[in-house]
Amino acid sequence: MPAPSDASELDRNDIQGMAMRPYRFPFARYHLLDVSDPARARRWFSDVAGRCTTVAGLDASPSPGFNVALSWQGLSAIGTPQPSLASFPQEFQQGMAARADRLGDVGDSAPARWDPPFDKRVHALVVISAMTSADRDAASAALLSDISGNGLSTLAAIDAQLLPGPDGQPVAIEHFGYRDGITQPAIEGSGDPLLPGAGVPDADGWRALKAGEFVLGQPDETGAVPDLPSPASLSRNGSFVVLRKLHQHVFAFRDFLRRSASDETDAALLAAKMMGRWQSGAPLALAAARDDPALAADSGRNNDFTYLDDLRGTNCPIGAHVRRLNPRSGLSGPNGASVHRHRLLRQGLPYGSRLPADAAADDGAARGAIMLLVNADIARQFEFVQKVWVNDGDFAGLGNDKDPMIGGNDGSGSFTIPRAGAPRRRLQGLPAFVSTRGGEYFFLPGIAALRSFAESLANTAS
């Protein structure tokens, strides 16, 4: 397939919005669906194609947003021909639960402990995103009324929304108390402004990543257009979405800091070293000694660094959470040269209520994050990040150290904090601060592909 000559040839009206742009809706509901009647379901998917929020549509600030994706089992359930099903990547065909060992989803995170409906098949995902809870509720009610009698049923619906700040207004923080969503990949042709630090460092500062890292049928960072699942009319302008339901053990995190630190100031520093940013979002790479809320609030500065001046990790530890998920220019050799081939576009929101700051014990409530991770190659992007960067320290000379925040720690983990002019500090006995409670791999079709479901798939199946 000839490669488009540049990003201007992207059809932003044919690509679902969450494939290329980070969503900034404060409210969402994730509807997980089952297919019972293939013909009716195909017709429904075709009919709702025009309602899907596209990349171009995001410029109009739509509310609510509406996006649709199907698992491999879902594509099978609507009657996708076997040759087409077999052309999809193996990891997508197998699904997340079957890849648990590779992903580190063992022990408390094992599929046997996942919440319904992730303990069985999930055919489709419909994401309702909105600026208000009322808009979300109204759009969700309309969806449930719409799918009734159309060969689909609801397995579950998960509410998620930004957490309230001190004034009660929603703010972009996660349950551990840290500002979230700062580091997102800039994607060529998305229409979003290129902020410093969001793309790939080059001679001119920063450039956006090629669209093919996130959208099928577009040139990737190698300049090539990878082979598409067949038929191309189904897969072109699609993406893969990794859904992860992650429970956060907030009290365990706070308790670990209290036991490991000498005082509150030391606890704040230890937490920042583990995260790689202060609670405000100020990066240790630029504010190693103390928090800097003004820096954190400046989008032109808060992500503008590469780690080239901190290769030993004395400012930001090499094993810190944010540095593991995006090592930037802080790795040498082949590992460093391929960093930009493993980027993920993160969507999603927190679920559950905040644990009070003065809580004396874990209240047992369900709280965490619904993560939607967008990529064009699940194995090279999401699974690599999860297996190597999150759960294996050898890629950066860290031995058995895992990600201190989301790694598969079991009480025997450790975290190393290099220090200039002093012996390194080593935290021992890290428990798991995050446990997987469900997930699946989904395919996010282009708009034209969705429209074709009622006709082309039916004709091919017959």
C-alpha cells in the first residue's frame, strides 16, 4: 500500500477522536455490551457511525462524546468472516486475560479475581464522555433505549469522573493525589498543538510522532505502513484500545510512606521520587529539591525535559513511575533508540470516591482508574511497556526493581533512589499499590468501516 505523503492526507472525519486526541471530558460512562443477534447488531453499529465523535469533531467541543469499539470476540459475534478474524494480531485474538502472565496480572491481579463482566467475554465497548454528569446520564439512557431490540445487551456500565479538588470542583488528579494527564504524545495531524516534551526530541526541539503509531494504514516512525488486517476497508483508520480497570490501594500507599519516611517532608520527597513528579505535577527533572506549583501550571515548561542531563537519576530516579512509562532520552544503546516506538495515548478517568486524608484504615471501597490506552500495535506498545518498562528493571540496569507505583510488587519489591554525593537510598518491601480488576483489548474502527458493517460484512459472510 503506498504511504500517504504527509499528515495532511489524514481523514480526520473518518478517525474516532480518542485514537489521536487526549480527551478532556470530566465525566464518562463505559458501557460493556454483549452481542445476541449478529444481523441486528451489525445494523446498529452501522447506524451509530454518524454519531461517533471524530478527530475533526473534537474541534467543535462536542458534549457528549460517543465512541464505539469491539473485541475480537465481538467481531466474531457479529459475523466477521474467519479469514478477516485470523488476519488480526495474535494478542488481539487471544484477549487480555489470556495474556495475563506476560502482563504481570498474577496473584491479586489475576483474571480469577477480576470484576464482572471481565470474568467472561465482552463483545463491545461504548464510551460516553461528557462535560456534566447530567449530560452523561442522559446520553447513557438514550444508548440503553437505543440498543434494546437491536441485538445487544448491557453487561455492565462503569462510571468514572475527575475527582473533586479542595473547592469541590473537578480537577485532573488521581487517587494517590497527583496531577494526572500531563504527559501525552503529540501526534502528527491530530490538530492538537505541539507542546514541548509531548513528542520526540530533535534538532529543532520537539516534533510530533507519526500518526501510524496510533492509526492503522498511516506511516509509522519507520516511514512504513504496516500490513493491515483484512479487508483494508475494515481496518484502515482504526486503532486498538486497551482497557484496564485498576484498583488503587490508597491507604497502603500512604501507610508505606509513613513507615518509610522520617517526617512529612521526607514522605513527600519519597513519594515524588517514586512518582517522578510532585503532587502539583512539577517534574523532578526540573524541580528536584522541592515542589514548584508555578512550573507545574505552565504547559510550556512542565513537560520540557529529556533526562539527558540526569542519566544517573539523581534528580528523577531511573525507576520512577513517569520515567519508566516514557524514558525519553534517558536510556543508552538500542533501548534508548527505540523509546518513541512504545508510546501510548492515555484516555480514561478515576472511578470511586476519594479516601479521606485522615483515614486511619482502608475503608474497603472500590476506587482506582479506568485506563484506555490507544496504540496501533498492542504487542510493541502496550504489552512491551507493561512487561519491560513496568515489570522488568533490567532494561535500565535496575535488576529486579519494578515500577514502584503500578508494578507487580508483592511485598518483596524494592526501589532505588540515587543521590549525588551520598550513598543511594533503597526502599524495601514494596507492596502492590495497584491491582488489576479487569480489562480487554478492543478494536476502534474508522467511521467508514462502521458504516459498512450492515452491508459488507453481511455480504461477505453470505
